[in-house]
Amino acid sequence: MSGSKYEYVKKYELPDPLMLGTYMVFRLDGHSFHRYVSDMIDWDLHDTTVCFRFSDEHEFIKPNDLRALELMDRAAKALMEEYPDIVLAFGESDEYSFLLRKSTSLYNRRQAKIVSTLTSLFTSNYVFHWPKYFPEKPLQYPPSFDGRIVLYPTVKEVKDYFAWRQADTHINNLYNTTFWALVQQGGQTTTEAHATLRETVSKDKNEILFSRFGINYNEIIPRYRKGSVFVRTEIEDNVVVNSDNQNQPAKEHTEEKVEVDSDNQGEPKEHIEDEQKSARELVLKKRLERKEKKKKTKNPPTKLELLHCDVIKDEFWAKYPQILEE
Ligand code: ATP
Ligand code: ATP
Ligand code: MG
Ligand code: MG
Ligand code: MG
Ligand code: MG
């Protein structure tokens, strides 16, 4: 197909490959999910500049709305089902991080293609599944997420990346849990609660929670304290998988050249219909066998596990060595 005289504009598109032999971490984050104005402004003032944002508009329960977190997990699972090269994911609040295996050739490692497609698929799943998690609260407006990819050269940075996110989860959750206890149970205004917590360290917050509100921080559900961790593990042969689309789809997203199937070229020339039929069936059967074999070696069947475990200690990486394999 020859192009038009306008086609030269295509040449202005620049390649944006992500370096080979590096780990890709894709992170997305909800756009303006928290209150727009600073929490320092007292709600009671009814300041006209107060501008509500997603979590307020949709009445997220503070400090942790379980429905919202489960919806994030649902969208993350959809991404991992669609992209077998995502081997690990970590979620907290309105963000999720995904690790792609080192040797991935997803979309020929084109940055914009990967970031835009993954961000868009996550967002559409978030919207698609919204009514199941918020049956009483229809979406007030279409939410959006930002997305980015950061490349890491070695396993050290990859481990430290996930440790960084989980440490962040802990710091935020301890702060938010104490803050909202002071407001909801302690009767403080948000300004007062901020003031109470100013210059406190973790130990002080644990103490406030325990002595004033009888809350033992370590007994708060792990999902809130540790975030969500999806790991992809291989299914052993002959193990029957129990439904709930745990199996990854066979779909390939690489832009490899499609191999021409030679069996497909000629039709049997016999006149007898039966013979034609059985020959065709044999061809189809062989093709299917080849496909299955290819699938097995390239993409062995896997399942996704949702955990709320520690990813900072080395035990996690020792338990799932396949995550950091090529
Ligand atoms: P940006 O657009 O820059 O990401 P943002 O307003 O989304 O800004 P974040 O730093 O991403 O700010 O913070 C997200 C905020 O959304 C949290 O601080 C919290 O207030 C709210 N939020 C997200 N998920 C939940 C949840 N499950 N339960 C309660 N609040 C939540
Ligand atoms: P890629 O994922 O690389 O974009 P693609 O399969 O989406 O691949 P495009 O080059 O974007 O390929 O082509 C989009 C195709 O979608 C069109 O060629 C056409 O077949 C189909 N399509 C899109 N919009 C319409 C429409 N409104 N009516 C009918 N067909 C459409
Ligand atoms: Mg942010
Ligand atoms: Mg956000
Ligand atoms: Mg965030
Ligand atoms: Mg297209």
C-alpha cells in the first residue's frame, strides 16, 4: 500500500524503546483522589475554595475504604490476567505498581505504548467493576490515573523499590489511623488532630492509639498495614484449577512477526468429502498440538495469588524466586 504525500509526518514520531536487560516497574496512581485543599483548612469554615475530589465525592470511608481497595485489587488482577509478563504487583491507597519480567518484549519495549495501554486498561477495569464494589454509590464522574515506567538495573533496586512502597504504606496507614481516631473517636477537628500528631514518631502514634482508643496497631487487618501483593506462580502439571479465571490467557502482546503456518497452505485435493474432512481435522489437530506445546514452554500456566505479606524482608524474595528470574 503506497502512502499519500502527507505520510512524511509519520517520520516525526520518535522511537522510545526501554533499555534491554533492565527491570520495568510500571506504577499508576489515581488522579486527585484526596481532598484538593490542604487538610489544614478547617472543614467548619466552609471555605469557598474547598474543592472535593474523588475519595470525598464517593464517600470513601476514612482512613481505609475496603471497597475502594478491593476494586483497585480487581483492576490490578485484570491487568495481570491480560499480561503474563507482569510477575508481581503491589497496591496501596490509589496506587499500584507492576513488575515486568526482565526479558519482556512486550510491545517491543516501546514506552508510550506500554504505559498508555496499561494505564487505560486499568482505568477501564476500575470503571467497569465499580458497581460491584460500590452498589449504593454510582460513579459521579469518570476517574483517571497517571502512569509511568521506571527502569531498574539490578535485583537490589527492584527489591528496594517494593520495600519503599510498603514502608510508605506503613507510614501513611499509621498516620491516617491515628489521625482519624483522634477525629472520629477523640472528637478533635482535623486541625487539632494535625497539631496533636506534629513531631510525633511511630512509637508515639502507637501509644496514642493504644492508650486513648484501645487500638493495638498490629491487630489492624494486614491489608491496611501491608498493602496488596499479587504474585504469579506456576501451576504444576495436571493440577485442576478451580475456576475464577485464575488461568492466564494465551494472548500474546509482543509484536513478533507472525509465523506462517505451512500446513495451512494447501487444501487436500481428493474428491471424497470424508477424506477431505479427516485430513483437515488432522491438520487442525496438529496445529492445536503445536500451539499447546509452544504455549506450555513459553508461557506455562500460572495462577495469581493475592497476599498481604511483608515484601521488605528477604524471605519474600526467597519464597518466590521466579519473580526475579529472566
Ligand atoms: P495526585 O493526583 O497527585 O495523585 P491525589 O489527590 O490522588 O493526588 P495521593 O497522594 O495519590 O493524592 O493520595 C491519594 C489519597 O486518596 C489518599 O491520601 C486518601 O486520602 C485517598 N484514598 C485513596 N484510596 C483510599 C481508600 N481506599 N480509602 C480511603 N481513602 C483513600
Ligand atoms: P493497534 O493495537 O496497534 O492500534 P489495531 O488493531 O487497533 O492495532 P488500527 O490500525 O488502530 O489497528 O486499526 C483500527 C481498526 O479498527 C480499523 O482498521 C478498523 O478495522 C477498526 N475500526 C475502528 N473504528 C471503526 C469504526 N468506527 N467502524 C468500523 N471499524 C472500525
Ligand atoms: Mg501522587
Ligand atoms: Mg493519587
Ligand atoms: Mg496515591
Ligand atoms: Mg488501534
